[in-house]
Amino acid sequence: MYQVKVRSLPEIIFMVRGRNEWTQAKYERYIKEGRGRGSGKDYKPWLKI
């Protein structure tokens, strides 16, 4: 059987992007801003491209 490690969002983003731009403070600020929540026109994305 395989064991799956559950990772936090900042760990996942670091692995995907390969750069350490995410800190715990930034993650907490984004949570406070409501990023990743809402629906439709009220949705605030985690990342801006």
C-alpha cells in the first residue's frame, strides 16, 4: 500500500513553482483576505496571473 502525505497549500505551491515565495505570514494574510473562497464574481483566487 502507498502512504499519502497531506501537504499544506504553501508546500504544494512551493513544489509546483519551484521558488520559495510563500511564507506562513503570506499564507495567513491570504486566508484573512478571503482568497480561495466565494463563488462566481465574488471568488478571490489564490494566485493572480
